[in-house]
Amino acid sequence: MKLTTKGQVTIPLKLRKRYGLAARTEVTFEAAEGGVLIKPASAPRLQRLKTALRRARGSATSGLTTGDIMRQTRGE
């Protein structure tokens, strides 16, 4: 595989499928030992959601046990 004069290279289909690199996927390039790492860029919206979920995890303080919650959701 060769780099074009414009600095472009074709990522083999097998790798694009494996890593979810569809057309128009934003990617990032990172220096790695012995080469360059190409990764799908994190979408800002997805990153905000992950951050919000991480902050919320473990914050529920209803005082109810899992059994209590299950009984309430089942109408018991």
C-alpha cells in the first residue's frame, strides 16, 4: 500500500468493517510507538452522554432495595 502525493491511503475493507470506519467517519491520528494509530473520533454528542452517565452512576439514593423497586414496577 502506498501513500498518494496528497497524503492519502486506502484502509483495507476488512479493517474498515472491523473498526466501524464507514464513509465520512471522522478519525484521529495519534503518535504510537513504531508508527501511527488511526482511531474513529469520538462524536462530541456521544462523549457528552458518556460523561453524563459516568457522573450519574451510583447517585441514586432512594433507600429502596432492588427487590422493593421490582415489586413497585410490577405493581405488587
